Amino acid sequence: MKMIARMVLMVSLFAAAVPVSALAENDSPARVARAFYDLYLELKPRGIPEVAVRARFEPLITPELLSKLAEAQVVEKKHFIATKNQEPPLFQGDPFSSLFEGATSYKLGQCVIEGARSYCDVDLTYAEQGGEAATTWTDKLILVKRVGGWKVDDISFGATWDFGQHGTLRAMLGDVIRAGTE
């Protein structure tokens, strides 16, 4: 009976969206990944996230990643001022997925824990309403275990098409920061 109750609890945890405020110190990488992507779909960030958007993600991502996002935003603002808005931003599109347009849905795959790191495969889909066939791809969410629980530390982009985001979120932010300081 105890085993059945535990299985029912596990199924209900995986089926329900997890509000950020409900995350506790012992949360699994899968719950944090779900909370991250639920918030991502709600906010649909474009370009380097502004302060208010970063604040919403703050409980879910590492201070180091938050710092990189903040630094990239400062560089973007300086670029905007220096070019008098006559040039495009250093980064355009969705910062948290391989596709410029972003995702319209996700399905969390397997999360593998290796010590204090976890790697979660995330199947993402972009589908226009009434549009053509959907685009699907798999990105890998990289989490680290910290005091206070699991936090998103990076995203490995899984684009298989030419104009998709390649590499990692941290590398992309580093490129923006370098481009804006040259």
C-alpha cells in the first residue's frame, strides 16, 4: 500500500505545474526544470532579459548565471546608447532555447544526476497557431545542487539547423559581453 501511495504521489508531482514559491530545498532537478520551463512559457523572454524578468527567474537559476545575464544586459544598453538605436541589439530572439522564436511547449525528458550536477533533456516545440508543421528539438538543461536546492546553471542548445542557437547559454552571453566591450 505504501508503494502505491508513493507511486501516486510521484505521478501527481510530474503531472502538475510546480509554482516557483512551492520549491523546497530537497526538490529534484525535474521539479526545478518544470518550474523553469513553466515560467519560461509564461514570460516568453526575447533578447537579454530585463531586471523584472530576471527577478522572476532568480529562485530557479544560479547567482553566477544571473550575474552573466545582468552583465549582458548592461552591455546591450551601452550598445543601444552608443549606436543611437541605429543598429540591432547584440542578441535577438529567445535566449533560453535553440530557436529564435522560442518554444510554445515542452516535454521534460530524463534528468541524470552526476554528483552535484544534473542534466535534463527537454523536448521543445514551436508551433504557430494554424501554421505549418511544428518545429521540435531537444535542449539540455544543466542544473547544480547548491545550499537551497537545485538551480539552473546553463542550457546546452541542441539546434540541428544552420541558424539555430548552438553551444550554451553561458557561451552566448560571453559572446554578447565580448562584442559589446570591443
